[in-house]
Amino acid sequence: MSYTSNSKTPLKDLIQGTWWLLSRIDVTKDGQERIDPILGSDPIAILVYDKDYFAAQFMKKDRTNDSISVSTNAGQNNTGAVGGYDAYFGTYEFVETTNLVAHTLIGSINPGNIGMTVYRKLQVNDNRLIIVLDTTSHDGEPIIRTLTWRRAS
């Protein structure tokens, strides 16, 4: 899947706005689902695209005081959360040669994420944004993560 849309409107224009997470699914190369122990199977999340900037926040639904001090390492092509929470912002650009969108992090709840660039495949269908990325689980297993968002504004 490359970044595409069902419209003649450029994808950069279609992604502008605020998005609310509907699902976040991790699967292995052979199709077995994996649950992220840090953010859980159904985190709460919001994503905003505005011109050349973006911001994202993810939170485990049943986050507790006990999890606040827990930090995780970033998976391949991914960020690391802190205490069941991940938040970052930065710039993005479409990379025509790879059909990916490069997101460069300027700020993050996890200092180890700052300055990194992660790559995503984007697709917009009606008021749904689908983001797909190759990454690794917390224990290093290769996974494909699919995030489905609905337009909030």
C-alpha cells in the first residue's frame, strides 16, 4: 500500500485536520496478532496534521500510577513510550521515491525519540485515515502496525 486516496485531491490536503484513533493492530509477518503491553490493545489517541507539522498522543486506556515510571525503548521505525503514554510532534514530508511519509520528531515525551525520523504509509478513504508501518514489538519481533483513524475535524 502506498499513500493514496479515493479522490483527485492531493493526499497532503486530505490529511489536514484532527484524527481520533479507532484501532491499532499489530500483526506478525505470518498474520498472528500481537498486543502491545505498553499501550495495550485499544489505546486512546489523537493525531493532528497542519501544513508541514504534526502532533500525536497515545495513552493506554487502563493506565495506572504504577505504570508512570516505566519507559520503553523505541522499536525499529518507531517511538518509545513512557508509563503507558506516548506523545511527540514535528514535521512531515512526502517522499516520492519511496511512497512513504517521513515524520521527523522535534519534541517528544521520551527524550530518546527527539530528532528521529520514522516512515509511514498513509491512505485516506472518505473520513478514515489508515497508517501502516513496519516496526518491531517491545521484544524485537518484526510486526506490521495498522492504525485506523476517523476524522474529528
